[in-house]
Amino acid sequence: MGAFGVEIEVVPPEVTAEIARKTNLFLVSMGGGKGGDCQYLFACDVLGTNTGHVPRHSKKYADLAVEYARIQQMRIDAFKAFVGEVQSGAYPSAPYVVSAAKEEMEAFRKNMAKL
């Protein structure tokens, strides 16, 4: 039994460095300073998608939360426009429906009358 690595999360950098000096463990550091063998953050921290609590050790490289909010507003606006056009009768209009030829409609109506 044994371990090959450990996650160092939100510990003082001096502690991470000391563990690195005293062990052969592979140190994965998140908020534990530069003394680890690798650094990581969750994608929500890197991309800035979280809208609630942001951990103090996280660094935002993008602000996708703002972009997601903008896109959500676009969705809402689009569906409101769709509903409004359906309710007013503006949709569907000629460019968005298929028309039948006059002869085909006459034949269809004739067949429907037999039912």
C-alpha cells in the first residue's frame, strides 16, 4: 500500500514546498502555491462561469458568466418575439408555409367530401 500523489488545496505555499522537499509524492496544487508539481483550477473558475461563490485561489481568465447571461437574454427575446408573432398572426406567413397547387387542392377537397 502506498500513495504516488496528493492534492494540495488551499494550503500555505510554504507547507506545499516543505511537503515537496520531504516526500517523493506528486503534488497537485490548487491554491497551494508554486511548490507543487502541477497546478490546476476547475474549468468554472478558469472560464468564469460561476455566478455564486468564487474561491479566493481561483483566477478568472474569461468571463463566460456575462456571455451566458447575454445569450440567455437573447433566447428569452427570441421566444417572446416568436410567441408575439404567433399570437398576432404574423407567423407563419407565406415564406414559411408550403402551398398546394389549385388542382391538387380541388382533388383533395373532392376526396375529403367522400368521407
